[in-house]
Amino acid sequence: QKEVEQNSGPLSVPEGAIASLNCTYSDRGSQSFFWYRQYSGKSPELIMFIYSNGDKEDGRFTAQLNKASQYVSLLIRDSQPSDSATYLCAVKATGRRALTFGSGTRLQVQP
Amino acid sequence: GAVVSQHPSWVICKSGTSVKIECRSLDFQATTMFWYRQFPKQSLMLMATSNEGSKATYEQGVEKDKFLINHASLTLSTLTVTSAHPEDSSFYICSATPPQVLLPYEQYFGPGTRLTVT
């Protein structure tokens, strides 16, 4: 079992729709959870982090965390073509300083 | 936000030569930096954790004699790929975490260095 799992996609949504990206993790003691956006040929860019159960909103982005289900999600409202990228879920697991990354979900927003 | 730079942004070298990549935290001190490698269409794979003033901690399967890491100051870590081979061609990315004692321990990434070994 991978430590952090994501559906590779591509996830295709029309412009203006809500994109929902999901991530599960195996270490129940994980403390912090991150969503990064990575455009092709570029390095990851931090979008949001969350470490408490529930929802956290920042502009068009909402991160949701359910530690009991070991599940993290990212919602992107009013999706734009510029949101088309690979979204990486990252987890800070117990006893590790480095983050563990999922394989990423490729999002395509159709104009 | 925290800014991390890398140099060079891309490099082409011949097989058998060595290449040094620099990672700098520009507006904060980073006692710990991380080096990742990313092959096309794959996720980031942690290579090593670079600790200021001490030896790096390498992930399983990463050759420490091939990938030399030096963390000489609180703002600079270097990765040297020694005796490079074509299979070392990849996108190398460093990251750093600002000093803090509370969550969330976010990491900020440098822009990456694309290495091509011919």
C-alpha cells in the first residue's frame, strides 16, 4: 500500500465547475496535510495546508480533512483553464521531517 | 512567503562529469533542506534530507557517494551529482522549511534544476 494515494486522472471539468481532488494516506498519526499545484516543467507551488479536521477555505480553494477516514480533499470552485495542472497531495507523517507525496492528479479544465 | 532559489535552472553535461546544484533560502534561515528528484510524469521522490552542520540523511536506495550533499550555512545547501550518467537526467528540486516549532511545517520549493546528461 502506498503511503499517500491519489487518482492519477486526468480529471476533466468544464470551466466554472467545481473540481474535486481526493487523497488518502496510510499513517494514522500524520499531522499535517498539504496540497501543491505543479505546472508542467515547474516545481510545486503550495496552495493550502490543513491540520485540523474539517474544512479550510481560501478563496476558490477548500481543503477538507477527515482523520478518522484518513482522507484529504481539495475542492476548486469556479474552475479556470489556468487551474489545469497536476495537484500533489503531501503528508507529514509521524517521525519524519520530510513530506511524503502522492503521485498527483492531473486536472484539465475545459474552456 | 518564503522564497527558495536554485542554480542553475538547467544544465547539460557529459557522461562522467560532475555537476553541482545550489539551493538557497532567500528570506529565512533553513536548518533543514530537502532534495527531491522527479522523472517525467512521476511524483517527487525524496533523495535526502540536508542538515546544516551535519551529514545528510539519505533515503534508501540513494547512493550517498554519488549524490554529495553539503549544507554549509543556514541558507545554502548544495547537491553534487558525481560521475553523472544519462540515467541521472532528471528534474532536481530542493525545498526548505522555515524555522518553527508549531504545525504545519510547510515546505517551500525552489524552481528546480533540469539536468541532462549526454
